[in-house]
Amino acid sequence: METENKAQTEEEVEMPNRDLSEQIKEATKDSHVRAENTGLMLSYQKGQVTLAQYKLLLCSLHHIYVALEEELDKNSSHPGVAPIYFPTELARRELIEEDLEHFYGQDWREKMVVPKAAERYAHRLRQIGGENPELLVAHAYTRYLGDLSGGQVLGRITQKSLGLKNGDGVAFFTFPGVSSPNRFKQLYRSRMNSVELTEEQRKGVLEEAVQAFELNIQVFDALQDLVSSMQREADRQTHTSQAEQLNGTQRLSNTLPFPGKLITSTPLFRMVMGLCVALATVCMGIYAF
């Protein structure tokens, strides 16, 4: 009997965990670490998120969630989707749009900037929604439960870093339909584990979960590249403007009967130059009418 119990215990240890949620967690462990170490997430961890980063993140998330939620709606009765379909509790689209309007104004749709990485993510969601709806489980789990977990911390960091008050601009991080995030996550995992899948489908969901993380990492990296590019362009324009002002001062100094060094270094001449420029501006304004 003792030998039989020992053999049974060894068999249980070797048997893989059949809970889909745990299998996804294990399969995406390395990808999760990589996602946390992207430039965007490191900025968040340091409490150094910028307004440019956050606005671009909202634009990307809107593009992704529109695709995800439209596909979930279309496939809400599919046996692989129905158990984890919680639009009232989890839907993000309207909340993101509220944030976008706060930062961009009512014409936010015309001002949005969406990186190609976010477009690829949305394309993938629409593809599987039409061909293999059960794979949407991987994306819904990755995004929604991530928002319910670490997203709450990110919301507080965003609010503090950007000096936002009264919840303005951070509606995305709120879940009005969820009274207890921890209890809801337990319910969600339980529902997800109840989804009936063939071995081939289960393997596909696990692979798609890894793909979901990879797509998110690509979006985070693209946002950092875009922000860096915008900063370089702003620096270039500032440098060009300063150079033009300096050249203008040099040309003006060359037309006066005084050495250039005297003009740039003597307070009296700097004051005289300022008065001349001010007088010229006033005269131009008069003649403009």
C-alpha cells in the first residue's frame, strides 16, 4: 500500500498542471520579464513617465482595444470566448477615449499617432477573431488581467508623474464595474480554466499568449523610439532657431561701425540693440494696418 501511494504521488508531481491560466503564466514567464524591462516600463518603474509617452501609449492602447473588444463582441457566443466575456466589467475602449479627449480635445481622432507596431497587433487580433476565436482568450487574459494587476500601480505613477488631479486623464486604469480586483481575477481564471479545448487548441492558446507578450513588447519599444525621435526633432528645431537668431545678430553687427565682440559683450550696446529691435517692431506693426 505504501509503495502504491508513493507511486501515485510521483505520478501527480510529474503530471503537468492542466489549469490553462497556470500554463499561460508558465509559458510567458520569460516574455513577462522582457516586457517589464522595456524602456517604457523602466520609465514607469522609476516614476519618470512623460506626457508624450503616456499620450502615445493611450493612442496605441485605443487601437488595440478597439480591435480586441470588437472581436470579443462578434464571438461572444463562441464556446472558447463565452466563459471569459465580461464587457461590463472589463471594457476599456470608452475609458481610453475619455482620456484621449482630455489630452487632445474633442478632435482627438484627427490628432492620434499610432505606431505600426500597434497596427500589427490590431491586425493579429482581427485575424484570429475571424479564423480561431478561441485564441482571443490569450490576448484577453494578457491585457485585462495585466490592467487589473500592475495597471493599478501604473495608474498611480501616471497621476503623480504628470500632476493629474481628480482622476482626469487616467480613466483607463479604473474599473468601475469591478468592486474587488482580486476576487474578480480569481473568477476570471476559473472561467478561463473551464474553457474546453482540444490539445491542439490548448497548444495554440499557449503559443498565442507568448505572441501577445511579443506584440506588447514591440508596441512599447516603438513608443520609446517614437518619443526619442520627437525629442530629437524638437532639439534640432530649437538648435536651428538659436543658430538663426545668432546669425541674425551677427549680420546686424556687421552693418554697424563697431566691432562684433563689442556688441556681444558690452551691456550698453546690448541695451541699444534691444531698443532698436523694439522700435523696428513697433514701426512694422503700425504699417501693417
